[in-house]
Amino acid sequence: MMDTGHDQITAAPPGYHAEEVTSVHHWTDRLFSFTCTRDPALRFTSGQFAMIGLLVGGKPLVRAYSMVSPAWEEQLEFLSIKVPDGPLTSRLQHIRVGEKVLIGRKPVGTLITDNLLPGRNLWMLATGTGLAPFMSLVRDPEVYAKFDRVILAHTVREARELAYREYITHELPEHELLGEDVRAKLVYLPAVTREPFPVTGRITTRLESGAAEREAGVEPLDPARDRVMICGSEAMNADCRALLDARGFVEGTNSAPGSFVVEKAFVTK
Ligand code: A2P
């Protein structure tokens, strides 16, 4: 058998469920996703993350991963970058169907609609794998019950990194349970920064110039009406936060809802 650098999981260590991988998809040489079984006892809210990983040298090697799958889905799905010398991702990228992964029993996180005050438009600003929690949220009926318009702005370096683009544009609008809400309320804004594409430029630049609002067909960002969720790199989060602070947005937390919430896209190494 090929040595993938991790132990076979026969029993889950305390605090984890051991789940079986049911599919693996490699988007690019830097990006992959996989699905696995879900213990019926695992509860989470769409947008949250859990500690997930492998058993290495008899110990859990785990990182925080946002669930890509919505809370109602029977299986779990995760999106990951592949870092050649990353302790977890260098191993996890070789995971195969039938192998087991560890899933932490206590999902948490701030990117949940309960942390936002009521509003009309919900902006989701994602870069790279920061898309993950929003894939969960755009498939949660509660999001559409709370907002008139849901704007998913995903910005990446190269077009092929626009994971789930086909799914969002073609499958989701036809989804049996969500299709009607998606067609009426979801606006998808894919953009690329390092090669030609119909929409180019960082989300921060496009919000500053008003281009992003024009792309979405809505009024300029306003804390009276708009709510924002942010998930990207440390630098992207900081720049988005500064932009929103300057416009009078207030950050929401698990104890006090606000007009925006932030979480960093995990697993950068
Ligand atoms: P750029 O190509 O101009 O750096 P990364 O893979 O480095 O996380 O980048 C993912 C996307 O996020 C890229 O399109 C990148 O644009 C963009 N990005 C990186 N840093 C920032 C930032 N501080 N603010 C907004 N967007 C950013």
C-alpha cells in the first residue's frame, strides 16, 4: 500500500468522530475538496468550522476547516488548499475514498446569521478557500428567509481556482429545495486578479470604487441596510474590516450581533 504518511484510524480519539471519506475532488494542483460520512450526533450551524484531520504517530493532527456542506446535509464536505510541506495538507491531499478522517465534535465560529442584525442584503466576501463557509450558507434556507438578496463575491488569483463555480451557476438554481430562493435572491460575483476574466480586481478595490455594487445591481454599501460576512486571508480580512469600519459598520460576535462578521480562511500552512 502507498505510504500516505498517516495512521489508519481504527477508533476515534476523545473529542473526535472517525468518518469515512466518500469522495475526493482535485480542483487544481493547489486545491481539493472531499466529502465524508457524518455522525448523526454532530450538530452545527451553517457557516461554522470544526477541527478536522488525521492520526499521525498516534496523535490527532488537526486544523480548523469550515464546513462546505449545509447543516441539513447528511454528509460533510470540506475544501482545502494543498501546501507541499504543510504538516496536515501534505498528507490530507492524498486521502482516498474509504479511508477515515477525524472530525471534531464541537463545531464553532462567527460566520452565522445569528451574529448579524436583521438587514436586507447579505454580502459574502470570500477569497480563495474562504469560500467554504459560504457554500454552506448559500444552501441554508434560513439565509434566504432572513435576507432579500444574498451576494456571494468570490475572488481568486486564477479562474480555475473558482471552486464550485459550475455548481453555483448551473446546479444550485435548479436545486429541488433551494432553486426558487436561489433564482430570486442569490447573486454570484466571481472575480479573478491575475489573469483576464470578465470581472477582475480585488473585492476591496471593487467595493471602494462602487464597481462591486454595480456588478450586483444594488446600492452602495450602507450599514442601515446591508450585512457583510468576510472570510479570506489575514490581510484581506483586515482590509475589508477597515473599509467597513470607515462606513460605520459594527462587527458582530457570538454575544452581540452587528452589521458584519469576520473569520479567517483557515489552513494556510
Ligand atoms: P491579488 O492577486 O491581487 O493578490 P491568496 O491566494 O493570496 O489568498 O489570494 C486570493 C485572492 O485574494 C486573490 O485574488 C488576491 O488578489 C486577493 N487578495 C489578497 N490579499 C488581499 C487583500 N489584502 N485585500 C483584498 N484581496 C486580497
